[in-house]
Amino acid sequence: MVTHSDECPLGVLCSPDTKHAPVVYVKTRDDPRLYPPVRRGSSQYKKLMNLRSGCERSNAQKKEVYGLGSRPCRSDTHFLIRLYLVSIIEHAKAWLAEDMKESDASNPADFLKASSP
């Protein structure tokens, strides 16, 4: 059994008979999960959550659509190269979607034909 009695503020093992660690009670007013620094429902909170959900969508697409989470790589460098290439594709798709929205095109092929010299 590993004990960390030297890390305990009391300097003793509080409950030596149990397999669980000592229980630490956090007062409700001090709990950051109940009272976060940014108030829920505020405009700043909504802005942060929108940014977070955008990142999560991007990470999910990289893992699931492009298979970065399941395919083995020979090295960290090989994985980074694949990640960069997937990120370039993701940005190109976003740029194309933005340009299509500005030109009111509905089909990417028609948009590319119209914009090519």
C-alpha cells in the first residue's frame, strides 16, 4: 500500500483501514465547478464556448474523417506532417465555403469554373 502521509496537512494517514484516499470536502462557495470565474450565460461565456465547440468539431473531424486517431504512424514527425496536411485541407474547405457564400454559388464545381481564368 502506498501512502502519502507526508503530503497530508495533518501529517498522518487519516483512514488506514480503507483502500480509498482521505476525503477532502470543498465548501460550495469555493467550488470552481459550481461558481466558475466566467459567469455562465454571459456573453463572454457564450463566446468562449463557441470557440471551444469549434475546436472540438475540428479535432473530431481530424480524428474521425481523416483517421488521424486510428492509423498508426512511424514517428512523431510523420504524424505532424499528416496533421499539417489535414489542417491545410480543412482551411481550404473553409476558404472555399466562404468564397462560395460571397458569390452565391451552390455547387463547388460551378464556382471553380467561374473563378478560373
